[in-house]
Amino acid sequence: MPTAYFNPPECRRHEMGAGHPECPERLAAIDDWLIASGVAPALEHHDAAPVDLKAVERAHTHGYVAEIGELLRGCAERGERAAVDPDTSANAHTWAAVLAGAGAAVQATDLVIDGGADNAFCAVRPPGHHATRDQSMGFCFFNNVAIAARHALDDRGLQRVAIVDFDVHHGNGTEDIIAGDDRVLMVSLFQHPLYPYSGAVPKGTNMVNVPVPAYTRGGEIREIIEAMWLPALERFKPQMIFISAGFDAHREDDLGQLGLVEADYEWITLRIKDVAARHAQGRIVSVLEGGYNLHALARSVGVHLRALADI
């Protein structure tokens, strides 16, 4: 079956102002590279319907969903901007982008579970892994991966899912949402100390957090994954794997100081595929998180998708 590629157009219209690193050009750079490199024709392309807010409330509190919805709908109705925190703001199109991004993650989950695709990648923004149960932060509003994981468990009847997060920043929002949920294993590595300055002490026993210092290179990262991630995933035997696919640990990305290159992202993706093949019928849904150097981001997503699609 093909690799599904979700790329809702609504996600290109959200923007947070001139010069902001989390910009619409991120998605344009990815699409351009996939076309130029010949990857695009091998993918099955999908748009996404807005997410059902009932699915969102499996990861976020009802009060938070109502509050952020009121704020973002107000921006849309009035054509105004609103600041959420010093790093995160909304424009008139943010609410549609947030709903489409979470909708893509949920629809990709259904598609893969139903056998319509071996795996899927969601090229969506704003990203999600810093959004906690009741707070938006770090460019994030809804936690797309946590919403999709809870959908797989609560709506689709899976008993165990894993979340793999290789963004340069700790996925504090995902940890906040799934800590203590023994149906979910989260494995992550991230530069520390670095925003959001968390993760060194896990919030629950169902996570393997690996903080690494600045300037850690790919060879060391691979050793850590072999020693810490893969044994935990093998013991857990996930029935589906979700990836918070941040590519800002690339050595060319200025928002962090790690040293990964495209070959490292390919290697990581292939190791995750190995686990999924043994325990999860190959089922993987990968969702874009960070990655702010446009050229490095596009190349890294390209190798990630080549590995997912076996091309």
C-alpha cells in the first residue's frame, strides 16, 4: 500500500508575522523538494477535514478547547491578530489551520488502521508537541500527535501505542497529556538545556526521556537510540507508532545546536519501521513538528518519506 501524504491547504495560511521561524514557507519548501526529488509522485496525496472537537478533548481539557476556540474564532471573524504568548500568535486563518492539522492526524490514523495506507506523513502546521492539556505555547495550539494517539486508543480500540519524538525541543505538551497512561509509551530525545527547559525528570514511568547536550552528533544519537529507545519499544510491543517528526536537530538549524544530518533521520526512520513491522503491522503516522532551516527541513523530510515509502 502507498504512503499517505496529508497536506491541507489551510495550514499554509496561518502565520505569526514577518520573520517568524514557524512560517508558511516551511510547507512550500517541503513540497518543492518532494517534487524536485521525485518523491511526490510515489505518495498518495490527501487533504483533511476539520477535526471533531470531541477527539480534541481526549487530549485537552474542555475548558481549554472552548477558550482557545473562542479566541481563534474571534480572530477569524474580525480579521485580527492575537498574541497567545511571546512566541505564539494567531491570525484570521489560525483556527482553520489548527482544525485541519489535528484533522489530518486523526484521518491518517483511521486510514492506516483501516489498511488504506501502510503509513502516513502529515505536513501540517502549526506544530503541536508543546501544547499541554490546558495551555498553548511554543508555536503550538492543539497537540496533533496526542490527539491522534488517544483517537487510536479510545475510538479505534487499540490497546498500546507508542509516540516517538525526535524534535530538538522536549515534547513537554505530549508528556503532560500522556504521563501515567500505561497504554502509551513515549520515547524522546532532545537538547537540554533548551526551551522549554523540561524533560530531564520524566513525569511518568511510561516514558523514556533522553536529554542530550548541545553539539551531540548523529553517531552518539544512534547509540542512544539503540541502547534506550529500541529495547523499551521492543518490550512494549506497540500496535501503532506515532512520530513527532521535528527536524530542528539538524546541524544547519539555528533553533538548536545538535548535529543530525539527513542520513541520521533516514536511519531513525528505518529503525522505527523495523519495530512497527514486528509489532504494529507496519502502522506508523508521522506528524511534522519543528524544523526551521528551510533547505535542511525539506531535505530531511524527503529522506524520512523515502524511508517510509520504501523508495
